[in-house]
Amino acid sequence: PIRPTLEFSATDATRGQVNLSASDLLVLEDGVAQEVESFEEAIAPISIAMVIDTSGSMRRALPAAQQAARAFVTALRPTDPLALVRFSDRVVVEHEMSDRRQTTLDAIDRLEASGGTALFDALHASMAFLKLREGRRAIVLLSDGRDEDNPGTGPGSQHTLAEVLALVRDTETVVYAIGLGANVDRDALEQITARSGGAAAFPAAAEELDAEYRQVVEDLRRRYVVGYSSTNLTRDGGWRQVEISTRVDGVTVRSAGGYFAPAARKP
């Protein structure tokens, strides 16, 4: 049998977390109902890449962004390893995965704003090194702009949105994006986060960043995992579309939307 497990979050209209049981769930794979066999909270450690835009347009908002980022770091579970990535014209990994929170706090304090916005390169690079990690993976992104070079006359990244979307599915990385201000690429961030089962938020002012980071922490703490034996036994390596919903009114479920079936064994 093919036994997929899918991680998801469930929130109400106020973005608050919802308590669910297995009997609340409805699972459809390519439109065919599946019988839930396992259901639990996702409690395994999650490797997190904290990705911060340090382009020139972030100069005024950076102090508030640093303060909110520090609060986010200290609120994480101590068992969740964290890496810090900054980007402007290029992507810099400030430090690799670590559970030493002071390392991250010191790196946040050193951030300075200048240059363009290589947004897609930052996401692509972060997912590429997260792919090397076992277990659960997440990106928490903060940006105030769209992908562009310093003068704003062209793309700032070598990688494209399509490549980022493909890597999201390939790496099974959940992405949370905080898009600050009026110049963000809402469509791109919403596509990326929806594909991953994460969420996008668009605060108008830097003073709202602390609340948005707190929301991400809550979402990371209350995610679920559902498992079942697929009624489709074909091993073709193809993508299976999975819709998870609940019998509880007013609940929004966010997941990666499916999985890749295993390929047939070679003789």
C-alpha cells in the first residue's frame, strides 16, 4: 500500500488555532474519499530558515523588523534548529542551522540595509539547503519589496518564481511570508505560501511586525499530521492532489495540497 502522511494547519476566521479530532476530517485524493488511519499534532522538531530582506528600501523599517525578529527567535521552541539568511542584491547565510539562540540574536543586531531585492534567489537558496535537512522544514520570510535589482530596472534574481514554486513542492517546505508595505509582490508571495501550506500576511506598517511574527509562531506550534492508505495503488511517481477539509464550520485548512506517489521499483 501507499501510505502518505500530510501536514496541515487549521484556523478559524480570526486566524486562531482550532482543536480537531480524526472524526472531524475529510480527505479526498484526486477526488476520491480516503479513510483516515492516523491523526496527531505535529510535534517533531522543525528546521527553520529565517529569511530577512535587507535591501535599501528596508532602511527605515529595519529597527522595528530587528526588534520583531528577536522576539520571534526567543519564542521558538528550543528544539527547533534555526538558520538566518539575509538578502539584498545577493543572498548571504549569516549562520547555518543552530539551536544557540544568541548566535541568531547577534546576527540580527548586525543587519544593515542596502542594495536591491533578490527575493526569488533568497527563497531558492534557503530551500536548497533545507532540503539537506531530515524531517520538517519551514521558511519565515520578511520582505518589503518585489524582486528587482538596485535601480529597479530588472529582476534582482537569477532564479524565477516558477523555479521557486517547483522547489517548494520538491522540498516539502512550508513557507510563511510577511510582506511589509505597499510595494510587495502579493501575488507571488500568496502563490508560494499557498503551494507550501503556509500563509502570507501583509501588514501596512513596521509596528505590526511583532504581531505577525507571533502569529507564525502560533501556527508552527499547532500543526497536524494526517495519514491514510491510498486507494490508488499505482506507483508512477506522479503528483496526487489531496484536499483536506473538516466538518467544523468556519475552519480554513492549509496544506501542501498533495504528495508525489512513489515510483515503481525497477526489476
